[in-house]
Amino acid sequence: MPVEALRTIGIDPGSRVTGIGVVEARGQSLHYIHSECVRTGTGSLGSRLVQIHQRIREVISRFQPVSGAIEKVFVSANPQSALVLGQARGSALLALAESDLEISEYSALEIKRAITGTGRADKEQVQHMVRVLLGMDRKPPQDAADALACAICHLHHAEGQQRRAVAQVADPQRKPKGLQQ
């Protein structure tokens, strides 16, 4: 029986630097496909949002993921920064939606927990674990590592959902965990 591949794009949104990472799961194996940092410079906000959107669309066109995962916005002490980050995130979400990808959103805590086992991991720990999990020769830049981590988190969640669905088909009377009495 052939192993089905699931390819996803992860996005770590930022108004100045947006991380993009593409990872493929084949059975129990994770495979690095592509990563990059989109550095938008100091132009107007509108031009930076267009750059983010266009580059994500180009990566989707080239690498053909079937799903997209994006980091949720965290609550910032600076409301203006949070607003600008939300706009960059919106630009990325639009690129995913226009490409008809299934979109999932994860908090930084969920992503860190999926990659390192703890939600309190620092950026260097995430970079290290992404390198290890994907068998990379060197650690990727931080924003690219965060995007790859987001994609890996999604693939782990997708695998869990698939297992639950298979179990439900095998035993329709079985109640999901937590609902059993």
C-alpha cells in the first residue's frame, strides 16, 4: 500500500520579515521541501503587504501544498504593533485562501509544544528541533524555522485527526476520548 504524502505550507507572519516553510509528511517521516524569509524592507505598509501576499502565492504555485498553517497573533503590549502584525497576517491568509488551501491556525504555545514538548521553548530550541526533525544540515533562520515549525505542528495535528477518523470508522460505537462514561 503506497504511503500518502501530505504537503503543507507554514507561515510566520511579520510586517518586516515573514517566514515561509514547506514540509511534507510521508507516513511517519517529515521531509523538508523549502523555506525562506520574505524581507519587505522599509517601504509603505501597503507595498510590504503586497510583497508578502505575492511571495506566498509564488511559493504555493511552485511547491503545491494542500494545506496551510499560520501562527495566530499574540496579544502585544503595543497595540499599533499588534495591528500591523494582524494586517501582515491578513495578507498571508488571503494568499492561502485564494489558493483554495485548507487553513489552520495555531498559537505560538501550540507550535512550541508540538515541536519541543514545551510551550515555553525559546527561539533557539525551536530552530534546533526543526533542524533535527527535518534532518537539515544547519539550522534555518529564525523566521523560516518558526514557519517550518508551524507546518510541522499542523502535520502532527492532521495525523492525530486522521487516526481518530480511522478509529471512528473502525468502531462507530466508540466515543471520542473525554466523552466516555
